[in-house]
Amino acid sequence: MPLFNEQPLKLGLFGINCSGGLTMTEAPTTYEVTWEHTTAIAQRADRMGFEALVPIARWKGFGGSTDFNGTSFETYAWAAGLAAETENITIVSTSHLPTTHPIVAAKASATIDHISHGRFALNLVMGWFTPEMEMFGVSQRGHTDRYQYGEEWVQIVRRLWTENEPFDFEGEYLRVKDAVSFPKPIQKPHPVLINAGNSPAGLDFSARNVDINFAAVDSVEKAREYATRARELAFKEYQRELSVMMSAFIICRDTEKEAQQVKQQILDHGDYVGARNLAEVLGVQSSSFNDQVHSGLDPFVLSFGAFPIIGNPEQVADKLIQLSNAGMDGVVMAFLDYNEELAYFDEKVMPLLRQAGVRK
């Protein structure tokens, strides 16, 4: 499983299945949501030795001039397709638990694990965007109730992955009868599980149930504090080890001035109507991005609230090294123009990360 290899700092890509990626702008880019382009990006990241491709589960856009993320590939099918087109990288599916029955999720996940020869991971999302839940005729639960539902969901999926005899389950939210699923996943005891809950309920869910928690932080110091808190919670309360990773938006150019000019171009062409729609939803319905919601709309236009790393190759490498030293096990990255900027990142930044010892 690449996500637990010997690289001190794991690297991945985030959001290459959705229009806009993480950027709410009309600034020029070659990035587009076509299968050919997605495959090219995935295969480049695979050749670069990256550890993960993490999609965004999205069913509805955010309006505005770009309808940010309004076009997207469904993530189980996306993962299955890319599993067959790559060789070494982990392929993640992101699943909204209220919209996917655990029996379907268990079977789909096992199928992708076989296609990928054990390179599959499942990212568990409780469903924070109310208009999406309403599309499915699902009532939006309170924040804590979402994680209680998730607890039942993951119990069923784990049992389907690991038990050979049919079983019944009757919880407050979910019921199954004579449930069974074959084939079992290749990974033992089951595929890697991920969750991005940062609220007290979300972090407790991660500490109990998953292998990797994705943090939403906006400084190196907060990354350090969060990583320490998350690991301590998992170990002290549940005697488990928890890996901690985070997302970042990268703008890397030959000079800091050029990188800042790209940032300004993104903001000058920003979709602030869509950003306002997103911020209002996050402010009311999610606890993972509260700091960013209150700091204005620019962070959403620029990077969906992901940690911005902007500068020349030395500055970008230095920030990634700082995050590694702060306790982050990995960073999944987004770019304005993924395919083109990955080539530059490979040439200019990766050697610096190897030189520093955070990549081998």
C-alpha cells in the first residue's frame, strides 16, 4: 500500500475529477474534466512516484460564473478506471455515506481493490452539502448525528469485508439482513480508510475508525498542533495509530513575483458568486473550515480553503519540508493547471525534496 511506504512525506493530487479542481476562477488553464486529460494527469503523478489520487465526491455545483465542481466524475467508477490505467499510485474513492448503501460500497470497493491489486483506499464523507443531500431525497442530519450514522455504516462495511458468514445488523439508522459480500478485498484486513473530519465529532470518528485523517489547516504551526492532537486522541482513547495528512494548493514559478502574479490573476478572474455560495454552506453546515470561512472569500476562490503554498521552487520545497517536520505524513496537492504544472514541479521541486530527505 503506497500510502504506508517508507517515504517520509507522501505526496498526492486532490480534486482532478471535478471542474475547477480546487480553484474557483476563470483564469486560463488547460485543465478540463475529460477522461483523456484525467488519465494523463494520473499517469504523470504515477510516474513521479506520488502516493495518492484523491477525488472530491460532488453531485451538484456551486453556481456562479463557473458553477464550480458542477462537472465531475463519480468517484467509484473513476477509481476503477484509473486503477486500470496506473501501476503504483493509490487510487482513492470518496464516498458520501448517506447516498451510498454500505453493501454497494463494500462490493464496489472490493472490486476496485482487485483491479488495482491492492492500491485502493476509501475516503468517508458524512455529507455536508445540503442541496446534494436533498437531490437524493435524504434529510440533512445534525452534525453529530451524521457521525453516528457513519459509525453504523463503517461497521457494516468492515464486516462485509472481513466476515464469511451472512450477518444481520440493526442499528438506529441502518439495517441489513443476511448480509454478505464476495470477493473479499485484497488488502487485509481491509482497504485503507480515510476521513477529513476536523470537528470534535469528526476527529473522534477518525481516531476510532480510519487509518488517515485529512486536516484543514492554514499554517505550519496549526499543522503541528493538529497532528499532535489527532495522534494523541487515537492512541490514548482507542490504542490506535493514526496517520495525518493535509491538502495544499501549489503555485510554483521561477520567481516569487511570478507566482504572486498567478495568484492575483486567479483572484482577478475569481468566481466570487460561487465562492459566496460555498462559504455560506460551509459556515452553516460544516465545522471543518471555520477559520477560512471567516477570513473572507479569497481562500475559497484560490484553493477551496486548502493551504496555499506560493513561491519559487526553493520556497515551495521549504514549505513542504516544514509541514513534514511539523508532523504531516503527507500532502495532497492541487494546481491551477495540474498536468502542465506537475511537469515543472517534477523538474524543479522534487529534487529539492529529495535533497532534504523528505523524499527518497
